[in-house]
Amino acid sequence: MNIEWDKLGFAFMPTRSNIRFHYADGKWDEGKLCSDYNINISVAANVLHYGQAIFEGMKAFGCKDGKVRIFRPDENARRINASARQLLMPEFPVEKFVEAVKTVVKDNADYVPPYGSGGSLYIRPVMFGTTPQVGVAPSKEYELVIMVMPVGAYYKGGIKPVDAMISRDFDRAAPHGTGHIKAAGNYAASLLSGKIAKDNHCPVALFLDPATHTCIDEFSTSNFLAITADGKYVTSRSDSILPSITNKSLMQIAQDLGMVVERRQVNVEELATFTEVAACGTAVVLTPVGRIFDGDKVYDYKLTEIGPVLEKLYKQMTGIQYGELPDTHNWLVEI
Ligand code: PLP
Ligand code: COI
């Protein structure tokens, strides 16, 4: 194993093992660690045609004291179950999920980027229906696989500001659809907007609420947040966005720092009034947004680095994750 820890981006890399569970006859099995990264399923498997697939994302950190800790895996366990309920997939017991995550992280402990490298171990659970079928119906059998891989920054340049483009031609989610769960299909639906954004030199697409297209929903892989001129933390409230665990944590941190937090509908026109804007999520952490393009309009936050308020939030968040600051809310799970 010869990993250049400080040069990691956000890319797939096989590690020693993944952990797999199979659901049949109404129950999950005990699971097993597996070194193989391939699966053998029927070409008629539900997931390939009818898309019963949901996933999660969380991280383990190599902390200052040399221990490895996982950030809020119980939250991901609850969220995968919310996704499962919506797509008529079986829930997975929360305790068992957290234990499985601990087991696979422990087995791959030497793949956790060392403290100080800026990296982390990304943990990716995915659940999908494997029953061969041609009629549209929920699968009877499922697989839950949890894989791990060392990662660095999601966007090239780390936490340097990225440009975003509002997706005016396509939505990632429908009103009363699946935008609020982590369904694999949501990401397929966002790819074309992502390509249009990239073709316009913007690494990220920003989606509007699909019912009225007047309010900000979220980015394709992260929530939207902004800082107002009077220092408030504002983030979108919408039925079609994913409830981000990073955003929930940052809102708590902002409150701990004495900031006012507003979770509410955010009108597109308000973009002209914010002093700082960011994308937040497990993969992107807290990535500042430099400019937002909307047709001929440009909202320019005139940033070459992360802004002062976001920097404070970023340092507090990563300080807790790497064990440099006290974990006062008991977010970290030691392996
Ligand atoms: N929104 C979308 C669409 C995402 O894919 C993600 C990433 O998981 C997030 C928001 C952020 O969620 P979290 O902070 O739980 O990773
Ligand atoms: C995450 O942040 O964990 C995600 O799942 C986003 C992703 C699609 C890269």
C-alpha cells in the first residue's frame, strides 16, 4: 500500500474489505467482511430496471490523539431507513448499522488518512434490490454493502471558492417526489444539469424548488447555506432537499457560537444580499461558492478564499471531527 495521503481527491479506491448483508425471507443476515469488490446478480435484478437503490455517505477521521472516530453514523442509519421506507425497501436496524460501520472501518484502519494529512476515510453504504423480475414491484431480496476509501477534497483546490450555475432547464427532484431521500435515481437525474454547469465552467449545479422555481433548493451533492449582512446563518427549508447531517451539525455549531440560524424558504433574489454562500455535505464539507450564474445574471461574492464567517464554522466543525476541539454534542463514535 503506497498512498500519498496529502494528494488524495474524491475517487473510488478498493481497500481491504467491504461488509455485506443479504436480506431474504423477511430478514437481514449476520453479514460478512468481503475482499471482493464485484457482485453477482441477475441481469433482471430489480435495481437495474426499476431502480430500488439508496445510499449513504459519512466519514471516519484519524484524530489528534491517534484514535479513529466516525462522525454521527447513527444519523446515517436513521436516514437510510427513511430512504428505505419511501422506496418500499427493508429497514436495517440502527445499532446493527453502526456496528457494521465500526467493523468495516476497524478492518481498514490502515486506510484512514493520518492526522494532519487533511484526508478522511469515506464510508459509502449502498442498498439495492436483487430479485430478478420484469413486473414492476418491490424486490424481495436486497443487498446492503458498506465500503470505505480514503479521500481528500471533493473539488479540486480544497476549500477554495467554486462557481455554481442555477439549473433552469431541469429539476433534480419533483414536488412530493424523492428529493428528500438518498435515492440513487436523484443523482442520475442531476447529471445533465451538472454537465450543463460544467460546460459553463461551473463545477456545481444549484437547483430551485421544483414547484415554483422561485426558491433555492440545494446543490446536486450538498445543501445550500448563506450568511446574511447582519451575520445570520440561512439555509433552505424544502420538502425536496436531502436533510444534510453536515448542515444539521453546522446549524448547531453556529448556534453554539451565538449566531442566529434561519431555516426557511430562500428566494432566488436574496442571493444578491448575502455576504457569503456555501455548499455543505459530507463529501464537500463546507465549500465556499464564489459566484452563482443564473442566465445572464451573476451573483459575485468577490471571494478568493473562504469568507470569515464560513471559516469560523469550518474550523469549528473540522476541529471537532479531528479531535482538536471538545466533542460537546457526542457526535463522534470511537472504533
Ligand atoms: N444534499 C444532497 C443532494 C447530497 O447528496 C448530500 C450528500 O450526502 C447532502 C445534501 C449533504 O448531506 P450530508 O451532510 O448528510 O452528507
Ligand atoms: C456525500 O457527501 O456523502 C454524498 O453522498 C455526496 C456524493 C453524491 C458524492
